[in-house]
Amino acid sequence: MRTKMQIFNWLKLTKT
């Protein structure tokens, strides 16, 4: 599963 990757991507997007 790549759930961690999805969360990481989301965090990076919201970190902008």
C-alpha cells in the first residue's frame, strides 16, 4: 500500500 505516499504528498501540498 502507498498510503504513506499519499499522505506525504498531501502534506507537501498543504505545506505550500
